Amino acid sequence: MNYVLFVLGGLIPACFSIGVQGQRPNIVFIMTDDQDLHLGSLDRQPVVKKEIAEKGTTFSQHYVTVAKCCPSRAALLRGQAGHNTNITEVVAPGGNWDKWLISGQNEDYLPHWLTAAGYNADYIGKIMNGYNVANYEKAPGGWNYIETSVDAYTYEYNNFVTSLNGEIPVSYPGYHQSDVIRAMSLDRIEKLSAEDKPFFLGIAPTTPHVEFSAPGWPVPPVRYENEFPDLKAPRGLNWNPDDSYQQQKVSWIKNQALLNDTTIERLDGLYRARAQSLLGVEDIVEDVIAKLEEKGILNNTYVIYTADNGWHIGNHRVSAGKSLHYLEDSNVPFIGHISISRQHFSTSLA
């Protein structure tokens, strides 16, 4: 069972009805884009490990049902698998923002359920593929506040463009998107903490998704671009394996050629860039936790950290990407900072 769907899609109105001292808990939901679990990305995120994993719970068996951005995000928002949402691709006709609208799912999903349960529902960052400069006025429904990235700028790290509640998009040229999202998130917590309501805040940077301009890597904040100079993609058993291993595979993967030295060098560069870019997410997590603590609400807030899908680099002789059925793509991080009493958490999921 997909645990994110179970908690966010199906049980929010009931599960989060009573928190500390009778107060309903807040929820901060941080979702990265294409972050691996099996290639060691979390090993270079000490803040996530210290502030969320070590103080909470790690769910190692969390799987996405379709390892692609749009289907996975639609599944999260609806609490259903891809064959139920019928959002099965990142572009038409299989799926995108327009299909989400046409299907009517924009009128019945997570933020509507949250607000019906008495929550403020806010969201910052990437929502779904296909929300763009041509259709931004058809804004994601149900949110009290949503500042979401718009295509074709979603994957431009230093020219972040967002639409606030369906208004004309605004550009932040020269500012790294993780820093813009961090500032926006802190501002929302400042405001939400002053309200007499529990809140849900979704924070969704596109890190470590590739930027589509050359060399096709994520772009880290400048302050981190020299980190991990000797880092290489992990050489596990299924990394660029020999013929005896590869012949056990099925379909087109079975016939993949060995990766050459040029490709391997490029993949190591991609792996470093992913690790460097995630340090910008580290800053988001660190400052969000600090702000929740400053406002005195950390002990009544679930902080959840996950990714929309995983990523492979050189595994099974496939250079880099997602959408395969293997663990690297489908088994993703899911970690919860749970300062709220464990008794409440257990009871609320019973």
C-alpha cells in the first residue's frame, strides 16, 4: 500500500482530528522531484537525517505506483493509484494538467478535503506537468494559497517563475528556485501560525530533476557547486553489469550495451550535481524546522519528507532516468518527523 496515499489521500479528515492537548496537528509535506532512495542521496543530507529521520519514522517500503512525475503527483493528490486517476503519463493524451481539469479531479482532491476538515491548505512549488504560461488561469482548485511553478520554466533553476492563485506569472531571475521556495515557505509558516486553524503546507521543489539545457543536470545553488568533487555514482551489483547478469533481464533492457567510459564520466557528473542540488533542499528543511520551533508549533506538526518518484543512474545498463519497474525508480524516500505523541499517531491510524 502506498503510505503517502493512505495518509494524505484517504485519512486526513479523520486521522488528524485530534492532536496535542486536543489541537489538530499541522502538516508540512516536503516533496522533492526524482529523488532516489537506493543510490545514497539521503547519505549526503545530514539535516533530513538528523531533524526528520532520527526524530521520527522512516518507511522503507514506500513505493509509488507509476514512477513518473504527473501520474505520481495525481495519485498523491487523489489518494488513488494511476489506473484509478487515469493520469498515466506526463504529456497528453496519457496525462497532464489539462487532462486533470477535463476529468473533473481538480474539484475533488486533497485541498478540498483539507479545507472541509477545517484546515488552511497552502502549497508552494511544482504541482503537475502541463500547468503552464498558457493555462495558468485555470488554477489548482481548493487551496487557500498556492504559489506554483509554471512550465516552461519549472526546470529552470535560476529563473523560477510562479503563479499565485492563478494570477499572472512572476519571474525571479537570478535567484535559485530552492532559495525562493525557502523564503516563500517561511513566510507562509509565519502567517499560518498566526491563524486560529491547523494548516497543511505543501513544499515541492523540482530538485533534483534535471534542467533540460546542456549538460542536462540539476543546477545547484552557487554556494554548493564545488561540493563533493570526487563523488561518483554507486557501483552496486546491478550497475553496468556483465553479460551473465544482464541476460536475466527482460524486454529491451536485456539487450542494452555496456556503458562506455564517456557515458560513465557523464553519469558521475550527473550524480554529483544531484547531490549538490539537494543541499538547497537541506536549507529548506533546516529553516522550516527552525521556523516551526520558533513559532512554538513544531511539537504539534507532522513534517513529512518524500519524493514523487525515484531515479536510476547506470543501473541495469540504463544510463539515467525513471519510469522503470525496478526499486531505484519505484521505492522512494518517505520519512516523517513525529514530535506528536506516538500514542496519538498509533490511535489515529487504527
